[in-house]
Amino acid sequence: MFLDASFGSRFTPRPRADMTKIVADNGALMETQHVGCAERVKEMAKIDGLRMLLGIVLGLLIGALVAETCPETHVVNGVVEENEGCKSVMVLLAWPGNLWMRALKAAVLPMIVVSITLSCVMLRKQSNAKAMGRFVIVYYLLTTALAVLEGALMTSVIIGPNVKFVNMTTDEFTPEARFVSGDKMVVSQVLNTLTTLIPENIINDPAQLQILPVISAAIILGTLLPEASPYLQICEDVAGVVEKVVRFLIYVAPVGVGSLVFGELGQHWKRLGDIIQYIGYFIAADVAGLLLHLLVVLPALFYLMTGRNPYVVLKNVVPAMIVALSCSSSAGTLPVTTRCAVEKNNVSPAISSFVLPLGATINMDGSAIGFPARVLFIALIQGSWDSISAAHLLTICLTSALMSVGAAPIPSAGLVLLTVIMDAVNVPIGYGFGLIAAIEWIPDRFETCINICGDSLAAVIVSHKYAESFGLSDSNGQRRSRSSSILAEPRGV
């Protein structure tokens, strides 16, 4: 079975008899896609980045211009009165941003339900090479869990002591927020978070935006529904619609983000320097977590499992990293990632065609690192929390891990899932979210690099561990004597 890594795609089984030919045909198709991707994504990346940057700059400039030329209050006959005309102008210019946020929120629940349900169904379908499939899935889940913890750690160390609450109603900053437990018992908070994992009312929970029980219900559906269930066909159709909606919202994001920035920050443009400094702390925390994962955690796991030098493998993946920086999409980079695995790291095409598409779908370590950094940054800069409790951190880590597994492998789709995590810990969507949305295209590209590097290391690990069992070339280039198809059922499995 070959997996299409695009969000909401259909996973169609193929006959085993002609599997070698299918692998070859797949390789040719990937090469064709790469040619188109290499030419297209460079322009798209530049255009998207420039459009988003233009939106944020225009929002700031228009907000500053309106604030200076049209104050909210004026003096009439010695009495201070509200300037209704200016307030109307500000409300009107902020209106597109509010519409964009409403549409973004509307896409959240259907995206969660269908993506997680289909992901569970996809994992159930990995009946070929069962031992290998189980190993790959457990490995991906392990690295995701470690990535979430690294993201929370780097955020607490870098953002926590340095980012202050920006009070949008005054010109002052509040004292630093500190990472301490709340007034309630930590055990009680943790148990309450775990309790919400069990759905109480599958109709009422989504209506009240209770995200964790919705995720649990989606996992149960995807695990227990028969493969021939018409509900799965409905999920696939809805997934296709949601993907188009999300792509459209990302396309018009410069207008929405610019409007949000105008509505929240334009009137306070004199404090822009401090806000940019805080954004720098966020990017530093995110990049520090990514580097820790890429240069320490993943190489350590790789060495423990193979005894080989992981940095040689990472060096061979540099071409895929460059494409990932351009297109910010694990799925779009998949053809180049596959070529690097097969031609430079000596991974069998049969193994790479199984491990890499699966990783492009469920192994989003970069997102798992970035989600905690984003949520904690927004909560602190907006003053949403007096303190960050153990329950907050637990909920953020748990939800971030689940959302990273269900994330679509398309650029900036994490913005939609970010609102889910914020809702889970009662962080309102305000000017902090607008700041993150404005610069999302920058860290998103680095996170995609981490994703494809993790997939590539996993492919080499699987090749080292299972190639001999299936008679294929292992990652050292040694040829085995048995059958050539990794997708044939191994003996004793």
C-alpha cells in the first residue's frame, strides 16, 4: 500500500504482484513533481512572505496614521467627548480581521475530527510488514512527545523570564510573569485536565469548544469504525473541502492579519520596538528547541539504535532541507526527501516509500516544538494568565502532541490548530495571535526542515533494523539475498 501524504487524501491499496514496478513508477512521478515544485514553490514562498509582510506593515502604518490624525477623543466646549467618526473608521478597518478570525475558528472543529479520524484509519491499514509498521509508529510518537517537552522547556527558559504583559489599554508593562503553580492543588488541576479527555456529551462538547473530548471522540471513531463505513467516505470528502477552505484562509491571511494588527497594535505603534524585541525572544525559543531536537535528541536516538554517525545522514539530507525552506511543506518536499534517502543514504525505495509518506503525515516534530512556544508567548504577552500552572503546561503539551500528529502537511496550516490549543487553555485570540500570524511564515520553514530530517533519520533506522529481514539493501549499501519487496508479509509476523 502506498500512502498519499496530502491532507485528506484517500489511501488506496494496490496489488502486491506488481509492487516493484509501482515503486519505479512512483519514483518517476516524484521526479516529475519535484521539477514542478522546485520552480513553483520558490516563487510562492517569496510571494507569500512578501504578502504577509506587506499586510503587517500596512496594518501598522494605517493604524499609526489614524491614531495620530484621528484621536478617539476630542474636546468640545471644554468637555472631553468620544470622537464617534474616528471610532467608526477604526471599527470598520478592523472588521475584515474579525471576519477572518471567525472563518478560521469555523474551520477548526471539522478539521480536527476528519484529520484525526482519517489518521487513525490510515494507521490501522498498515497491515503490511506489521512489525516494521508498529516500530515506525511508536518511534514517531516517541519523537513527538520529546519534541513537545523540548518546546515547553525552551519556552520556559527563554520566554518566561523576558516577556512581559503588553497592556493595550495603557502605555505600561506589567511585571514579569513567572512559571509557578496556581493557587489550586496541582494534583487537582492535572486530574481535571485528564478528566476532560473523556467525552461527556459528544454533541454539547463541540458546541462549547471543548477540544480535548472532541479529539478523544475522533480517535475512538477512527479506531473502531469499519473500513467500509460510509462515514469514512464522508470524512474524506469533508477533509478535501476543509483543506480548500484553509488554503483560501491562508491566501487571504495578509488582509486578515493586517486588519488584526491595525485593530490591536496600530494605535500603540510607539511601543513597536518593545513588541519586536519580544517577538525576538519567541523566535529564539523556537529555534533553540528546534536545534536541540535536530542536533542532540534525534542524533542520540539514531546512534543508540544504529551505532552510526547521524550527522553524515543529516548532511546527505541538505538538498531536501533547502526545498523545505522554500516551500514550507513536508508533502511538497517528499520527492526530494525520498531521493536523498534512496540515492545518498542508501535506503531501499520500498522502505522509503513506506516510512517517508507516513512521516510526512504524522511526524511533525517541528510543529510539536513550535506549538508550546506560540501558546505560552501569546498567553504572556496578552496577560491571559497571572501565572503558568502545571495544569496549563500539561494541557499545552498534550494538546500540542495530538495537534502535531493531525497537522496537515501544507504551509501555515498550524495557524488553525494553534487556535485549538489556545481554546484548550482559555487563551483568547487577540493581538498576540496577530503577531504570531504575521511572522508564521518564518518559523514554519525551519520547523518543516526538522520534520523532514526526522523522517529521513527514521528511514535509515528502519532500513538498518529491518532490511535484512526482507532481503533488501540496508542503509550501509549491503545487498541481502531474499525477496525484494518490503511490503510482502514477513515470516513469523
